Amino acid sequence: MAANFFSNKARAAAAAASSGSKQKPTDGKEEHAQQQPWVEKYRPKTLDDVAAQDHTTNVLQRTLQASNLPHMLFYGPPGTGKTSTILALAKSLFGPALYRSRILELNASDERGIAIVREKVKDFARVQLSHPTGVDKSYFEKYPCPPFKIIILDEADSMTQDAQSALRRTMETYSKITRFCLVCNYVTRIIEPLASRCSKFRFKPLDNSAAGDRLAQIAKLENLELEDGVVDKLIQCSDGDLRRAITYMQSGARLVGATGNSGRQDGGEDAEMTDASSQVITVRMVEEIAGVIPESVLDQLVQAMQPKKIGSSYEAVSKVTTDIVADGWSATQLLAQLYRRVVYNDAIPDIQKNKIVMVFSEMDKRLVDGADEHLSILDVALKISVDLCRIPSFELMAPSERWIRAVKPPAHGRNGIWLILMVSAGQVSAAE
């Protein structure tokens, strides 16, 4: 009994000592900052923090000084800072104390019907402003606080035609006390009467230098160690979308952290994982995260598409295509990367490029319609191979086209497409 008592006491003392040696848990704000997505964590707080949109921020800075805003329409590709710019402008106008009462932010892709215009938008727009209470004079010296509210309609191009039409009258009726900011990717989907009531601001895709500086700054703040070429690969994979590039980098940091702590039992808590800087984020990691086909795989396909004579490419292209499909690579991603490889190749004459681009457009439509990916990749590779031989396509493809018109195979019929591919490659004569 005594032995059990002392052993239990010793175990209790050891447990108390180990628990005392643990670090104190972080407070709620620090834990929230660790678990917060980097896109939100490093969202620009002021207009000066917005990257590579000087033409827009300069105009808005002058508007901020005058404390007078028109109705605005922000349009451009995703991830270029449209929503971040209007949020930073609103915070600079009203400050943290009046932000919630003066700003209404709606995502029109979720609430896109006419009911949202008649209810939420109209109810908020008609509310009269009163003098804010609980705010001292120094607050108004720091923030202009103009006498109007701002309604932000994000993804406004997803709104229905009826909702956009109903919004016209609301914008005119309550223009003295409410300003509207429409944010969209495709300005052509905004009806003209609505677009004419707004000042248009175009957000261009971020250039490589501005996006690279922003990514390097975030990596430094997060203590990340990047391999040479990672920033360039992030920019290339994101296609000018800074939001996507930041998400890829955060995913790489999580991947590195999980790899570095694979042998540690941490109960699955992300907050207890060690610093992600214990290992280096490599270019290969970024390619895997982004789903990009490695250049080595693409080089094999391009090499197979360059035959020494007509009709000698089918076996090589078929083998590489089978391997690509077996590895699970996306046909759409392959089409995009192969398109860039062809268009930016100065060794290919413009005449051949024009023909190859038509092949890409036709194949893109087929993939959207649900065509077989294996046959689609094989077809586009063989057709490009013909153009790479510097042979006029009509001399080689004309018999195939006459055979297609005579047989009229189904649009996505497997047997018909296989015969077309064999004719294109020169393995079967058109008469057969």
C-alpha cells in the first residue's frame, strides 16, 4: 500500500511539473490570427497598401480628401484588389466606430434576386443619418465621416436583369444619403442604364514585380523559407490573381509544417504545430498544390509532337497521352499550358499559330461539352503535330474532312473519333 501511495504521489508530482513547464496558451486574438486565412490577414487596410492599382487609388485618394463620392463600378479579373480597395476606402472614410452603421456589404452571387433589392438594399438606403453619439471631436479630425452611407454589392454581375433594373430607381432616389459601389468581374453583364450611373474603375491584372514584392513581404512576415523560383512559379500558376497566389503559398506553408511534424503527436491542433520555416517550400510543392502539369511531362508531349516525317507521330503521341491520362492530369490544364507554350514560341510562324489556335478553341468547346479527355488530348496533339511539320493543314486534313461529312459520326462517339485520329495521323487512308 505504501509503495503504491508513494508511486502515485511521484506520478502526480511529475505530471504537475510537466504541466507547469508548458507554455501558457495564447490569448484569443493571437490564436485567431494564427488560424486566419492569409488573404484576410494581409488584406490592405488603407489605399496606400493596395498593390499595382495606382491609377485607381490616386483618383480615390483625391475623392477621399474631398469627402465626396459618386456611384462607382469596379471591374476587372478576380484577385486584383477590387473588394479590398472599396473596403479600405470605407474604413478610411468612416473609421472603426462608424463603419458598421454606415456600410452595407452584400455578395450578390448569394443574394442575386430582386427581393434583395426591394428589402435589404432599399431599407438600408432610405435610413436617414443622424449625428453619431459617443464619438469625440478628434475622431472627426482623423476620419472625414461624410454625410452618406455606402452600399457595396460584390459580384454584381451575378445579379439578375430584374434586380439590376430595380436598382436603378433606388440609386437615383436615395443618392443624397447613399452611394453605391458595384464590384464585378465582367462589366458587360451589367446593364447599360446601371453602368452609366457609375464612375467606372478598371482593375488590371497585377504585374509580376508588384505581385512578387507582395508575396515576398508576406513570406518574410510569416518566416517562410522559399526556394529560388518559388515566387515566380506562384505568379505563373495564379495568372495575375494575387489572392490565389497567397492561398497557394499558405497551403505550401501548411504542407511544410505538416511534413516537419509528422512524427510529433500534437493532437491534430494546427496552433501547436512548429514553425513552417523548418523546411523549404519548393517549386515542385507549388506545382502540386496548384495542380499544374510539370514541365518535364509537357516536354515529353511536345517532343512527341515534333515528328521527322508525316504520319510518324501517332505512336509516340499515343504513348505520352496514355501516360498523362493514367497519371490523372487534367485535360483542361494541359490545354492551357500547351496553349501558352505554342503562342509564346517565336519559332512557330504566325500562320501555323492561327491554325493551332483554332484547334485549341475547338477542343476547349469539346471539353466543356463533356468529351472524352483521352481522345481530346490525342486529337489536339496530332493536329498540332501536323502544323508543326510546316505542312498546310488543308492538304493533309481535307481527305479527313470529306470522310467526316460522308460518314457523319456522332458528336462524341468513341469509334468515330478514333477513326478520325487515325486518318489525321496518316495511319489509315481516307478511302478506307
